[in-house]
Amino acid sequence: MRFSSLYAPTLREVPAEAEVASHQLLLRAGFIRKAAGGIYTYLPLAWRVLNKIAQIVREEMDLKGGQEIAMPIVQPAEIWQESGRWSVYGDEMFRLKDRHDRPFCLGPTHEELVTTLVKGDVRSYRQLPLLLYQVQNKYRDEIRPRFGLMRGREFIMKDLYSFDRDEAGLDISYQKMYDAYSRIFERCGLVFRPVEADSGAIGGSGSHEFMVLAASGEAEVVYCSACDFAANTEKAELNPINVPDETALPIQNVATPNCPTIKDVCDYLKLPVEKSVKAVAYTSDKGLILAFVRGDHEVNEVKVINSTDAINIAMATESELLAAGTAPGYMGVLPGKKDVTIIVDTTVMNMHNFVCGADKQDVHCINVNPGRDFQPDIVTDIRMIQEADGCQRCGGNLAKARGIEVGQVFKLRTKYSEKLGAAFLDENGKEQLMVMGCYGIGVSRTMAAAIEQNNDENGIIWPKSIAPYQVAVVPVNAKNEEQFKLAEKVYEELIAQGIETVLDDRAERAGVKFKDADLIGYPLRVTIGPKTVEEGKLEVKARKTGEVVLLDAAAYMEQLKEILAKL
RNA sequence: CGGGGCGUGGCUCAGUUUGGUAGAGCACCUGCCUUGGGAGCAGGGGGUCGCAGGUUCAAAUCCUGCCGCUCCGACCA
């Protein structure tokens, strides 16, 4: 491709809307343009990168027996109503109506559609396992789209669905995908880590997220320094902390003036924080929810949501708390409140003689004991893991890192086959539900994550496997016939060898072309200018290391290929 | 949802406080000159000042409403 005709409008200045590196660089280097909030046009360079990532994904999916299909983006409401998710999905779903007023949505995911598809065609265990996938746009009307392609409302996703005859089959499919995902992100040149994820409302074990490690990541992960445990902090399961038995003392109210925080109370009463219980109040479509954890712990909102039937939850307001019969800053576990769901962390149930709010301004209760003094509506693990908790598996030390979630694998089991009636006959002629899994990769997010992990002050540094072009050939002075002729010759020769190359044939000054080459991030740049042309040399510069090598202009190809191969 | 900031040519922004002929740099077009890290000179094209009302002789500027973008918070009582 000749740069003069390439649609890659580079910008000298950073568009004001972009905050993170990948967003800024994708805009500046002429890869994307915004069409609406969280919705982007992919320009030729971006489209090449996306296709390369998708190609790697396809190869690895096909190796594991995946078959590519293409399902519609527009989906009828009925199947979502059947699975129950039409109402569950909430505002995140883009909904529309046809001319007959029939409801549809833009697919945020395809479990319903693919299950409906397969149940119509698969009758026998002989047709299983079945692995179907597609690569297409997905639509999610995010509360707050941000960071360019990292959290868009329209994005490209690879989604594969596995159908097996039983748990054992699912385990095999799951492992295949886990392995394939590891290979995919390796081939994309990314530093990543698979982490355990809670399978949420679906229950049971069986979900991993693939995190590209980057400071700008939205997710926080913890990992063990001793074993291979790694988990999303939002999802890491925690064992309750055991404490020695104690004789239950009589419960009593104590005045605690001006002690709205746990620290105030414990300082005032001279109690260790481990002897206190604090609350976070949420308001939801199911009413007010009070979530209690030990004073030095943190509430994990995701776990709270998973432990209830609530769909949308938000922090409760002061007036809501007062109306329910409690007091902001002084909320307690004791009964006597109106229309409140009380959720208590498992560790709290092991505590004795603790202090918590008395539901009255400036009053706390001391010597509160579970069972004797209160019975929560729900007892479950709702706290956020901390480094101090240590590895929940081996007791080793935990460390934290930030990550970008680029993929997730998930055991669905029979959640959808049951709701949508996807069954087959086994060899005994007995009807069985298909056992399903789903496996997603954010293709457009992977592109952004690759940039987050590979950039410097001059621009993008593409991993070779997903670079839009491998080499840029830059004649320093396009009007110098000798230089330009040589550049064209080298360009033609590289193309003939199947090496993706851009010839920067613009009548720009050298500096402009160098800046653009760095910004766009070609792994290699071949410079042809007066310094080298007279000596019959080509200058080859690696974007990543800045290393420069001079090659014989008459016989450079083998060496150049070697340099490329080593990148 | 709440709170802050912003909306002026393709991009970055000035001008708004104190109403009075729409500006700069970059980008773009033409010519000259220059050619190893975003050159220089000369000439030129391009803007319903987010939208809709209102006030005024006069509105980018003041008032009201709406829309869009963006950041922060969803923070533990």
C-alpha cells in the first residue's frame, strides 16, 4: 500500500475526548473515528488489525473443533422472554420495534438464539458435542461507555457456545477453550493471566477471565505468589474467618456521640476494629438492602447483587434509611426495621460480642451475637478480598495487579437448555438436557489492550502478529529520483515476498514520515536516504528497540526476514 | 442516577467576565523554497459559534429549556 492513497488520517494533537493511551493513539494514528458515544468506525489500519486478531481466534477455534456460523444481530424478544432475560437485562439492552410493533433487541450476546437454533436441529447424542462460534458486533448500552474501544456500546466479540451430553463433556469443551484462549493471547503477543471468576447467580464452579495486565485496566486481580491461584477481586470467593469462642455477654446500647464511621466508634469505645460490624445500604428494585461485613472488611457489591434477585442496585439515600427505621452512620443488624433485606457476611456469623449501629443517631449496640440477637435474611460471602486475606487455597501471599478483561470462559450447564427446552435422546432413548458452555473474546477490546501494553511517547508498538503492516519503507526525499526508485524497488520486492509493506511515497519531509511511522507503529522501518544510498545500504530500524541495522541494498532480503522473524 | 467541566472551521484552542464587522496555530488548496525527526515565505478555500426559544437597535457573549461530549463518584456510613 502506498501511503499517499491510504486512508489513515493522522493527527498531530490529541483529541480532547481521549483519556487513555489506546484511545488517544487509535484516534491520532488514524485507526478509528467516533460515530457516537461508545460507537466507532474502524478505518483501514484498525480493520486490518482486527481481522488479524479475528483470524488468530478463528484458527484456534477451528483447531478445537469449533465451526463458524453467523447469527443475526437483531433478535426477537420472544426467546429472551422465554429465558427470562428480557426483563433481567435491564437498560443495558438496546431494544427496538418493527413496523408491526413487535419487540426486538440488538444482541448483547447469543445464548438464547444459539440454544433455540440447536434445539431445532439436534435430536441425538450422536450429534454432540457441538461447538459453534461467530465473530460479530455486539450491543450493550453501557451506563458509561469510556476509554474508546475498551468499553464501547458496540464492539466486536467472538462468542463460542458448546453443547455436550453431560458434565464430563462440558469439562472437556471447557478445557479446550481455556487452552485455545491461552494460545490466542500468546499469539497476539500479550502479557496476560487467566483468573478465576465467580460464576455468579448460575452457581457452581467454572468460570475464568483472561486478563491482559495493564495499569489502565478497569479490573483488579489478586494472585498468589506460591500457587497458581489468581482471581478477579470482585469475584474472588472467600472462606469465613474463624475466631475463638467467647461467652456471650449481655447486649446493651451505648451512647456514641459523633461517631458516624467505624473508626470513630472503635476509637471511642476502645475496641479493635475486628470487633465491629459495619453496613452498606443499597436501594434496589427489591427494596432496601443492608449488607453487613466486619469493620475492617469491604463490601463486594457484585457479590451482594449475586446474592439477591435484585437487578439494579444503587447506594441508598439518607431519607430511604430513615424511612426504613434506621439511621445513616448507625445502621445495625438487629431486627425492627421495615421492608429491609439483611445480608450478612459469613465471617460476621463467626464473631462474638461485636459492636454495630443501634439504628439510632449517636447510639451503638455492644456485645451483639449472631443467632441470639439477630437472624439475617441471607448469610453468604459478600466481602472484597484483601491482600491480607492471603491465598484462599494455599495460604501463600497475595499480590494485586490491574487487568483488562479480554476474554471469559463460562460453564452454563443447563441454565439455557432447561429454560428453552434444548434436549436430546441418549443411547437409552432417554431425553437429556444439553450441557452448555459459553466462551467470549472481546476482539476490539483486545486491540485496545494490545496498545495499552505496547506503546511509548511516540506512538503504538504493534506486536508483529497483529500489526496492520510489518514494514514501512520511507524514502527520505521523495523528489530525489535515485532514492525514490530504490524505495519503490524495495517495496515491490517486499510485497513479492508476501511481507505486508507500506511505501511512504508522500512528498513530505523526512521528519513527518518518521513521526507517522512511529505513531502507527510498524514493527520495522526501512529508511532510504542520502546517508546510506550512496554506500549502497538500507537502514532498517526496529520500532520496539530502536535498534538500527545497515543492510546491503543489493542483498538485504534474507537478513531483513531474519530481523522480522526475531521480533 | 448524582456532581463537576466542556461544546467556536477537520484538530487543538482564544474570544464570553464588560453584547457592537468571528479569530490564532496546525491541517487543506496554489506557487516558490526546502528535504534524516512534525521547516520557511506568499496567496487562498473553509465556521448555522451544539439546538430551540427569549431579552436587545444589536447575541458566540445575557436569560430559559433541551441535546451532545467528557471526567469524577458510585466508598462502605
